Amino acid sequence: MTLSLGQTILVWYSGVVLIFFFAINSYFLGLTVAGFYRALRVFRQVRRADQRRLLRSPLTPPVSVLAPAFNEEATVVENVRSLLSLDYPLFEVVLVNDGSQDGTLGRLVEAFDLKQSPRTFEHALRCKSIRGIYESPTRPNLVVVDKVNGGRADALNAGLNLSLYPLFCAVDADSVLAPDALLRLVRPFIDAPGITIAVGGVIGVANGCDIHRAPEVRLPSRPLPLIQILEYLRAFLVGPLGWSTGTNLLALLGAFGLFDKQAVIMAGGHATDSVGENMELLVRMHRHRREQHLPYHIGFIPDSICWTQAPESLRALRHQRANSQRGLMETLLRHRGMIGRPRYGRVGMVALPGFLLFELISPLVELSGYLLLPLLWVNGILSLSLASTFLVVSVMYVALISVLAVLLEDLAFRRYSRIGDLARLLLAAVLENFGFRQLTAWWRVQAFAEYLRGDLSWSAMERRGVVGTA
């Protein structure tokens, strides 16, 4: 059969999509296998770790916990109390009220009997004007900074200026750390002092749990956050585990990371003109260390967890995905000079190209593949039975990665230990391929187009905190 030019182009492009499909899934499968290997090693180390020794040891470095807050009146008091109850020998909580327009500051003043403080600080990083500093006579390790609104990155820079200790943990004020989270995160800094500059932990979905009062983990009843648990396992457990075999880890994504304060200041602090400040900071730290020929290590501790609320509405989820995609695109463009450059090691040669191909471009190829199948069928190039077979195989391949992520979590950490919970997660691993993946891919393509039009805004997401959400 002689094909027309249009049909030839369709056949050629279908081959490109097919190769890309197997490449991207093999990429994630490879990360999953590497994650299994890394998790088993970490699990053996965790079983030998003596948390009591870290609590008593004079070598355990003190930590400043930085918590930016904007309009968190409903949950800020309970979340600060949770941070103050962490199991750690010496730490401070620096909550930065980033120009909240509700009663966030008033609730804190009332709950902790805050008083104006004459505390001085050094402007190591530029930030918006600080209106007041408050300390508590009953909670000496709590500092509340009231400042003009400047965004999360600006708030973190202000917190760094006020902080006292050499390490800092950046955590959103609407998130809750596990009591031993800092003790687990600090281990790489003790094992390799002066070399470790950043360590990330796992971000867990708290929907359906009462983390403050009941440490038992439950699955949410609503399907949208349930499916997001799978995404969190792939993005915040399997992916970082796979990358953390070297110094490749790029994104201490979302709300949770422990950093060397001086290393961050040397790299310029958090970029206030970035919509993806977490990843951008990590890439810039890689770049700075490589260009200055300084040894460093960026690690990941999968048994340290921070609980946060996942979006419960399609609108909030769309905002989250748009923010993430714009942040990824901006970071890769800003540091495009690192991509494919041997001087930046595996970060430049493997990690950044992987993010470019399999994170940034993948939704474009995925959506075009969905449109391609009916075009091939209409033009008589692809039979209906072959198209159906391809769809089944693709769903099974993608579901396999999610199933392996669930099994990895269950074998190593067993946070979802009930048989019924595992069954629901495995079922969700299949069902997410019918509608959910296509919708999120479309949102990411829209964010791609918005960025090209110059839309660098950060979409605010409604949150209810992590207490009692279902």
C-alpha cells in the first residue's frame, strides 16, 4: 500500500511516540529498581541507628526550623505546637509571618504570649522589610518574625537572617513533621560534616489522618487524594531514592528539606523571582559547588517524613500542577548552560537531561500520542485490535511502576500496613490511567503554554491544614 505524505508523517511520528513511551517508562522503571536497592541499604542502616545516642550526643548540630506562613490563622497555632514538640536536643522554630492579611499573627501572640523582642540580626540575604520580631517567655526556642509580604522564598531568606544555628529545616507552616524527622535527617550531616549540604525527606499525604493526635496512618476516603498518594510515592520516595545513589538529587520537592545554612547563603539564598524556588535552589547549589570545585553531597532519607495536605478539588490540583510545571520550565531555562556539560558531572549529563525529556516534554508527547491513535485508525494504518493492545500494554506498564512503588513503601516502611489499604492503592494504580493522567497531562501542557506567554504567577491553593482532613 502506497502511503500519502500525510500518512507517512503519521507513521514516522508514531514511531517517535512509541520509542519515547518505552524510554520514559524504562527511565522510571530504572529509578524504581535503583530505589529498591537504595531502600534496602537505608533500611538496614535505620535498624542499626540509635536515636537516643543522637539525642544525647554533643556532636548533634543544632537546627533552625523555618516555617513561612501566609494566612494560616486556622491551623498555625496547632502546627507551631507540633514543631515545638519535635524530638531533638537543640533547635529553634522561626515562624515567618509573611504579611498575612488574616489573624495569623494575633493567634500566635495570644497562644504563646509573644512579646516584642530587641533581637538583632545580620542581613546576609536580601528580603522585604521586617516589621517586628516576637519571642515567648514560656517558649524560649520560638521566634516569630512579622514582615512585609514577599512570597515563600523571601520569607525563607528573612528566616535565614534571623536564625541562629548552622543547619535549617524549611517546612511549610501547614505541614507537620514526624517527631523524629530531624533526628533522621541530620544523620548525613554527622557522617560527613562539611561535605553534606542538603538532605531531603519523604512528603506524605495527610488527608484522612489526624497526624497531631493519632500517628496511625489511614488512607483518605476521597478518590482524588487517594490517587495522589501514588504520585507522592513515585515523586517523593521512589524518584529521590533512585537519584540519591550519587549527588544527582535535584529537587527536595515541596515542603521538606534540611540544609547547610552557609552553603545556601554562599549560593545566594532562595530566588525570590522564581516560581519553583525549591528545585532552582538545589540546581544553583550544584552549579556553585561544581564551578568552585568544592566537594559536596546532597542526600535523601526515606524514613524521615513530613505530612502535608494534598489538593482535594480539581481546581486546587490544577493550580498545583501548573505551579510545578512552570517552576520546572523556568529552572531548566535558567540553568540551561548546565545541560549536557561534563563539568557538571552526572547532574549535567544525566539528571538535568532526564528532567528535560521525561518531566518537561513528556506531557506534550503523551497528549499527542492520545490524538495519534485515532488518526492512525481513521487512515487505515493501525487496526482497532492493535490499538487496543497497545493501550492495554501501556496501561499495564505504567501501572507496574505504581505497583512497584507501593510494594517498595510496604516492604521498607509499612506506613500503609492494612491489607485493605494496599488493595485500594493497587486498584488506584490501575484506575489513575483512565482520565486522571490525561487530565494532569493537559494541565501541564496548559502551564507550558502559559509560561511561553509570560505568565510566571504562582497560583494560590486553598488548604485546610492536615488535621482531620478526609
